[in-house]
Amino acid sequence: MEYLIKSAVPATEIAPSSGPSDELFSAGEKSPIAALAPSLAQRAQAGSRGALDEGAAQASAFAIVGEGAGDVEAREALLDRAMGPKRRKKSSEKLRRGRRPSEGLAFVARDPSGAIVGTVRLWDVRLGEGGPAALLLGPLAVEPGLKSGGIGSALMHHAIAEAARLGHGAIVLVGDAPYYGRFGFAADRTGSLAMPGPYERHRLLALELKEGALDGAMGTIKAAGRKIKGHALGFAA
Ligand SMILES: CC(C)(COP(=O)(O)OP(=O)(O)OC[C@H]1O[C@@H](n2cnc3c(N)ncnc32)[C@H](O)[C@@H]1OP(=O)(O)O)[C@@H](O)C(=O)NCCC(=O)NCCS
């Protein structure tokens, strides 16, 4: 899906294309624009004055596409910039470590140069021992200099729509209800669930994609994703 950042705050997102998500350019491919000008992401990372303002003036576009095999390094660097090194200590990481994201549910936002300016992935989990299958969403992160430009919302809407299209029943995450509430996530169905590590109970949120998918869900959430063969890294792929 393509989007246009029209203004910095509040963000206005326009989806001029309803075509396939890799229509703007395919994953891993650099647009010719990259040769002509530094990317929006580069300017934001360098802290150049008003990267987003400039982006707004130029009505910079971004596209939500499936993550490619060559995106791992840039995605990890973005996560470090956006969330800091402690991100790997989160209890959600226990459900991701050594696993692959759920099939077809890892997305990046790219600027017109092809640079990654946002990331979100979903992971297969089980809601309690022998409980129903669900997805864990996260981490969600946007290039720090490009916050409030609608990239996070676009990633969320795309991820939820794809998860529903693929037939998943529910998504859980640990995050701020004031942000995730706008996408339908709430803590009211997660009282009988627990993360496999320290977390703040009021931040464990869920969204049903199919009615009743969270009925009776109880216990500690378990990793259920495909394992990475020969996994040696300390973080999820
Ligand atoms: C959270 C994050 C992904 C949002 O992405 P974004 O592209 O800035 O979000 P959007 O442009 O879609 O939405 C911006 C709106 O969300 C609000 N918002 C952002 N983070 C928020 C939070 N934690 N709680 C409440 N509101 C939040 C902004 O104030 C803004 O509000 P407005 O629409 O009223 O102006 C981004 O801020 C980020 O990468 N943060 C650091 C990493 C992080 O905390 N990730 C979430 C981990 S669970």
C-alpha cells in the first residue's frame, strides 16, 4: 500500500493506490530517486533540520511492503534507534527469540529511496498451554525523526488487515492502550492471560479478528512460531 505524508502534525495519510503492497517498488529494490537525493530516512537519522517538514513540503510518500531477506540489518538498526538496547529484554522477546515471524506477516515501511522507515511483525503464539492460536504483534517502530507522520498507523492497519485476511483469530501485544486503542486493542479480554516474564498487566492488550477467538483464553502465552534452524543470535529474525 502506498501512502503520502501530507503534513507533519497531525498526520494525514492518503492511500492513493489500492493495488498490491509492492506496487511502488518491490522489496529490497532501490528506487532511482535514491541516486538523486538523500532519502527522507537519511535526513531524519542525520538530524537535518526539519526532515519531516521538508518531507511534508515535498509530500513524501512511503509504502508498506513485505519485509525482504535483505532488510534484517536495516530493521535491527531502526529498532535500536527507536527503542534502545533494552528492547531485547522485553518479555515479548521470549516469544520471538529463535522464531520466524508468522508467514506473510512481517512488514516494513519504505521511503521513496527504499530506506526502511518503519517496521512491524506478528508472531505465532498460543494463548495458554493447549489454548487457542493467536498472533503477538511487535515490535512496532518508526524512524524517530519521522514520528507522527502516519507511518505507525499505516503499518498497524496493514498488519491487522493482512492478519485477518490470512484467517487469524486474534492479536495480542504489550503496549500503550492510548495508542493501540485506536486500532481496537483493549485490556478487557486479557485478564486471564499472562506474559512469560515481567510485564505491566494493563499493557497486555488484545484484538479479536474473529468473534469469540479470545473466549476462554487463559494462562501464560507460549511461543508457537516456526523455529529458526541453527539459531545462534540473541534476537529474533
Ligand atoms: C509508537 C510509534 C510506532 C507510533 O508511530 P507514528 O508513526 O509516530 O504514529 P502515527 O503517526 O500513526 O500516530 C501518531 C499519533 O500517535 C500518538 N502516539 C504515539 N505514541 C503514543 C503512545 N505511546 N501513547 C499514546 N499515543 C501515542 C501521537 O501522539 C500521535 O497522536 P495524534 O495523532 O493525536 O497526533 C512510534 O512513535 C515509535 O516508533 N515509537 C518508539 C517505539 C515504540 O514505542 N514502539 C511501540 C512499542 S509497543
